[in-house]
Amino acid sequence: MFYYIILIVIFITILLNEFMHDKFEKKIYIFWIIFLFIISAFRYETGNDWLAYERMLDYELPFRTAIDNFSNYYNYNKDIEIGYRLLNSIVKSAGGDLQTVFFITSLFSFISLSKFIKQYSNKKLISVIIYYSVFFLNFNMSIIRQGIALSIFLIALNYLFDRKFIKYILLILIATSFHQSAIVLIPVYFIYRLHFNGKVMLGTLLVFLLLRVINVDFITMIALFLPTSLMNYVFGYLQGSIVQPLLSFGTIERLVSSVLMIVALSFIKDKKLHFFGHLYIIYVILNFTLFKSDIILTRIRFYFQISYIVMIPILYTYYKKKIPKSVLFSLIFVFSFLPMYFFLSSNINKVLYNPYQNYIVHRVFELESTGRERYYSVINN
């Protein structure tokens, strides 16, 4: 219930801000960024993967080892990306613990996010509710390594738009050192120069939708052309994956929003907005092509789905004079509520995320944590 209350309150502030004609948007926006940072930075034994991150930190070598003999340090554990390992080593050598890691990663995440929204969103509070409902529980309270990679990508976009290829690539390589999936962002640099009209984008979507309907397995097709080690890696993911259904709320939502976006972009000249529109189309196509593996799809799609934060406010601005505001706000609420509902309603997440525990509250009032007990109950079942 805790997470839904936050969602509802954010939505109410959006309505109030609209009523007041954005008079207090900046102050409300800053409040929510700080509030969500606190929720993320001081979570205590709450969320997915926290125990795995605790073990990574416990078993990590001191930072001095990396300085004295980097080769041995690197070979010590190749399963974890080197960038995240170095962060753990620095924290461990400084006497920090997992809460320190959560604080540092959350601070970096929300600094990059706030700058991104400030630069590219024309409705900051709508961007906040989209981020909170779609990304927050994943990247700030679960898969934080990929969350760091995503945050670095948001910073790298400045160099992409300024056509500074070397700086962009360097940042993406740093992102890859935190999560190897970020390697897919290298070709993104070249998308900015491309321009597709509405008919081409709509036609492309229909082609990939048709291929999805006839169940064309792109993952297996691509894997067969990869080196043996990578091919086995991909097939390993496939074995433990869940096939994504074609007929679902997500498919309908993506198709409807794609059509609305394509229509809006035909009247928008801003190249940066067209770039984010292209990212969104790629995100939809990924859902049609990587449906055989929810794991692979999740690891890749979020880099492109981040365009939501920019494009949903643009859609609202474009259609608010064509569609009643009551309808638009209802759609915003529904499309914010449902992703969070689907995420939290899973048997695993409803246990690992509830109740929310705050480190400061538990230390000040000496409360007993149920996080470890809940985590093991999930593993044992």
C-alpha cells in the first residue's frame, strides 16, 4: 500500500499543478526528487536482489588490491562487472556497508535523472510519475547495477546531441563496466541523425507486429551467429525465461501510444524529440522481437523505454487541446498505476517489497527487520 499511496499523492500534485498553471511546478518537482531519493537511499533490507548485493560486497577484495595487482583483482571474480566491483572495493576499504552503496548509487541516479528531466521534459511532474511507476522499483530498489548504467546513459546523451562521439563512447563503456547490457547503446549514437516519417515508422511497427503474430524467434536466430560462449550464454537465459504473451495490456498500451506519438511527431520539428520518439519505436519493436525471454527483454528494453519520461509529457501537451483533460489525466493515471500494480502483484515482489523498511527509522527506534526472513521465505518456496 505504501507505494500506491506515493503514486496517488504524486498524481494529486500533478492535478493541483495543472490547476495552478505550473506556478509551483519547480518546487513540487524538487520535493519529489528528494523524497524518492530518500526512499531509495535509505531502504533497508527491502526490494529485490539486496541480499545478493550484500554478498557481493562481503566477498569483494579491498581497493588496495586493485591498485597493487589489478590483473589478479580482475581475475578474482569475472562474473561481476569491474566498474561495480571497484565501487564495492572503495566502499569496503572506506569502512562502508551496503547502505553506503545504496546511498551513493541513489544519489548518482537522482542527480542524473533530475538533470535529464530538467533538460528534456516540458512537464516535469508527469515525467516524475512515469519514472516512479515504471523505473523506480526496478532500478533504484532492485537491479542497481543496470540502474547505474542507465544513469550514465542519461549523462552521455548530452554528448550524443553535441556530436561528441569519443566522449559518448567512453561514457557508454563506463556504463558497460557496471552492466554489460549497456553495450547495446553504442549504435544509438547514429540514430540521432536519422529521420523517419510517420508512414515509415508505422509500417515498420506493423511488420514487426506481424512477425510477432507468427512467432518469429529472433533471439534464437541471432544467437546462432554469435561466438559459442555468447551463444551458450543466450541459450542459458532462454531456459529460465518466461515467454511474453502477445495479447496483453502492455501490447495494447504500446500500440496505442505509438500511433499517438507518430501522429504528434509529424507536427513537431525538434530533432531531439524525434530522437526520443525513435527510441520509443525501438522499445516497442524489442517487445515484438525478444518476447521469448523476459530476462533478455528486461535487460535491454529499459534503455529505450526511458524515452517515456520525455514523450508522455509531449503527448499530453500535444493532445490536451484535442482530447478532454479529464480523459488525458485518467489515461496518465491508468498507465502509471498498472505497471506498478503488475510489478508488485507478483508472488515474489509482494513479499520482498512489503513492508517498506527505512534504515534511519529502524536504527533510531531499534526496530527488528523482517527483510532477511522474507527473502529466505521466497528462496525456499
